Amino acid sequence: MSYVTAFSPNYATARYRFRTSAQALGCRLEAYPINQTGPDGEELTIDVAILGDPHPQKIVIVSSGLHGVEGFFGSAVQCALLEERLIGWSSIQGAALILLHTLNPYGFAWRRRWNEDNVDLNRNFLLPGEEYRGSAEKYRNLNAFFNPTSPPSRFEPFFLKAIASILRNGINDLKDTLPIGQYDFPQGLFFGGNSPSPTHQILAANLPQWLGNATDVLHIDFHTGLGKKATYKLFIDDLPNFESTEWLINIFGADAIETYKPGGTAYKIRGGLGTWCKTMFPQCNYKFLTAEFGTYPIIKVVEALRAENRAHFHSPPNDSSKEWTRQRLEEIFVPADRNWRHTVVSQGLDLVEQAIEVCFPPQEL
């Protein structure tokens, strides 16, 4: 079986497919508009499908599209799960599966990583008492390079400039500056926003009722763009010696689980969804996995983000650069390569099934 067909050509198709297959399985469906429209005027919503006990003690959550354009992949996993893997799935007493489809519908529909306010939603979930202000010390010095105020060019020698910047600053220094989240440059990369986003507000208002009195939650949030092509890592916030880390390693394997360490693939961020979920629901044994599936080298990823952002803000209306930068961004985060598409969806499905198996073991039927 090939999972290439699990990918949808656009947000509207993905949404229809997700809702139709969820309804066919008897899921409870909910939809939350973000008061934005897509390229064809379609309403943009965060859609939720819930399958299982209405008052669960154990919950598996699978979320997609927090980073907009990456939703092509996350939606493909969720649709394949509903269309193929959950057929005939029996409800288990005390357990539920919650699918959060396209947490950033604007970014998915318009093929951006950011939302309608240029916000990186995985930098927007600051904790109570944290202020939406501040940036890494060196971000201001790098702002002119990473966020030029001119239209992009296909022929800019970005790689030479990037290599020069790396030589000046060091790759680890750049990782600790650019992607961690900034709140001072609204038109810049990795902007965390000035206040809680609509997605933040929707989750804050509804997660408590979805979780109810659950004691155990295992949440997998699907992403692309970081790591070796067609492989994945499961990033967690916990330290290596934490009990929860050992539990996750026993389930998913030591090669898959990665905690933050200097020089590693993962980097620290502000305002991450995972930290927010675990902090806001201390009554739960809440485990959060950021599942990152590799696509292209990091310099290519940053180049594509930089060019698309320039076109979005600084190219004239209807300029051709807006389309070719979006096309490049889509390829960078969701390669058209059929082998990549089949491999990553297959891996994503296996991860979800592992989570279901450990949370809803057969003896609990």
C-alpha cells in the first residue's frame, strides 16, 4: 500500500477529507472558526474529531498543522489513520483518541509557516505571567540579514551569505538566536506575537473540557523540516534522567527520543505548545512529543522561510515572487518525492499506533 494518496492538494480538500472520514467512523466532530478565509474565500477552521469514551481516563491526542504549511503532512497522517488504520476500531472503556486537525488553518491554506498575523504559533504559548516581549540578544544584529525589507530574488547568493554568517557567529550561536522565538519584530522570522493567538485561545477554552478528568494524556504533535530526510525524531522538554523520559524511551526507543543538549538537533524555544500543555494541566500525567520529520538541510529551510517572508511583506500585489516562494516553501516542508511521502506517513501511523497500544492495551477491552 502506498500512502502517497493520503496527501491532499490544499487545505479545503484536507479539511473535507478529514471531516468526512471522521464522521464515517462515528467520531464526535467540532469546528472552531478563526475568522479568516482561504484563497477561494473558504472558511478556515480548526477541526476536532473525538473517538472513544466520552469520559476517558486515558487520552491520545494527535495534532497537526501548528506550522501551517507543515499541515499537508500532519493531515495526511490523520486522514490515513481515519481511512485505513481505525476501520473496525472498537471503543475502549475509559479511553479516547482526539485528533486536532490544522491548528494553523491560515498558514495551511495560504502555504505559510506563520498565521494571519505572521505569528509562529509554537512560540505563542507563553505561560501566565510571561510577557510577549523580548528577543535573543543577537537577533537585532541578525535582523537585517534574515528579514530584508525588499522583494526576494531567485538569484541571491544566500548560501554564501549564510556561510559567512555561520563563520562569524557559529552554527550553535545561530540556533540559540534565530529560532527560539522573538517578540520585537512583527515582520520577522519566528515572531511569537503580541498576545495569545486565536489558536491559543481556542485550545485554552476547549482543552479542559476535552480532557475532563483524564489522568493520563499522550500528545503527539506532527512537524516537518528538521532532521535527516525521511527520518524522524521525537523531541521532549524533559531532562534525560526524568522518569517520564525513561518511560518514553521504553515505548518509542532511545534512537527516536531526543532531549535538548548543546550541539544536538533540538533547540530551546519560548512559547512552545508542549510546555504550555504540561503546565496548564498539572492534574494529568501529560506527556508531549514533538514529532519532527526531516526534509532538507537547515540552510535550505531558512532560505525558503526568508524568501517567502520577504515576498509576503515586500513584493507588490500579484507579483510572481509570492507564488514561487510559496511553492518553494511547500516543497521544503512537504517534498513531492513519492518515497518521502510514503515513508513519513507510514512512520507517522506507526507512532500513533504505538501510542494507542500503550495507552489502550488489549486487556482493557
